[in-house]
Amino acid sequence: PPPPCRNYISAQCLLAQGQYTELLVRWSDWEQECLPYSNFLCLLYLQVQRAAAFAGRGDVTSCRTSLKQALAMAAADKLVLPLAQNIALLRPYLEQEAQGEYAELAAAALHLGQRLEAGRGQIMSARFAEAGLQELTEQELQIAQLAAARHTNREIAQRLSLSEGTIKQYLNKIFAKLQIDAAAKNKRHQLERFFPNS
């Protein structure tokens, strides 16, 4: 990709890896590489990523300054996606800005950021569930589905012509394979995330 795109993608990768100082060291060079292309969106992303890196380092003053610059850049076109994509680091600062000059833009970024996090969580849960379910035998999968649907051990045993003790043993194996905490009070409730349509 051309330098502007490559640079903001590299910056986002560094943020994801927690390499905040590395991003800040490279930031000026990346900004200079973007200027000849007149790519406003890449410059906006870099400014937001700079604010996020300062936030990650705990540099409150620099984060606020960079975030204000990013909000000023984004305000005319109401570009909230770069802000929302970095919600994990910028949330407390955007919450403060939601009371200030860029209140509407900050509130929109917070709202979109929450939606992005929720969607990301659903995707990760689905991937986790899919990976865990592949570890189960056909019998274990059937028992897990029934347990997730809130059937009692007795009901599952009757349905599958097994003893209640056998169902308990299967459930313990299932919980172990799916890494459901043995100390958890309601393990069956945790099974529901693996079978959302049960």
C-alpha cells in the first residue's frame, strides 16, 4: 500500500501490541510521509493513534492535546471511526471531551466504540466457542447442548438412556474441555455462550 495507508496500519498494529513508545518515536516520520499525498483520513488516523499511544503510556496532558487536535480535524466531517476504533485507550478522555467543545463528536465516537467492542466481543466468543466445541465428542456435544438449554441431569439422563452419575461425569469433562471454571456457581449458564440458540 502507499505510505499513508501503510503508516496508519503500522501504527494501529503497534497500538494493538502495546508498543506505544515505538509508535511515538516513528510518528513524526509517518506524518511527514503522509503530507505529500494530501490524505486527510490517514493524517486523522495518525493523530488519533498518537493520542491513543500517549494514553497507553499514561501521559494525560499529551493525550488530551493530541485528542483535541484529532477532534478538531474530525469535526467538520464528523469522522468518528478512527476515534471509535481506539476506544479501549481513549474512552476516559472521550468521556471528558463529551462535556466540552466537541461534545457531539465525542459522544458519537463513544457510542460507536461501544458498538465496535460489543461486536468484537461477539466475534471472539463465537471463535472461542467454535474452537472449544471441536474438542467435544458427539455424545459430549449432545449433553452440553441439553445442559445449555437448562435441562436437569435427570432429564438429560432419561432422554439419553444414561444414569445421572454418567451425565455428571460427562458434564465435568465438558466443563474442563471448554475451560469453564470449576468453581463457578452456574456452569450451565456459561455453556449458553457456546449454544446461543439453545
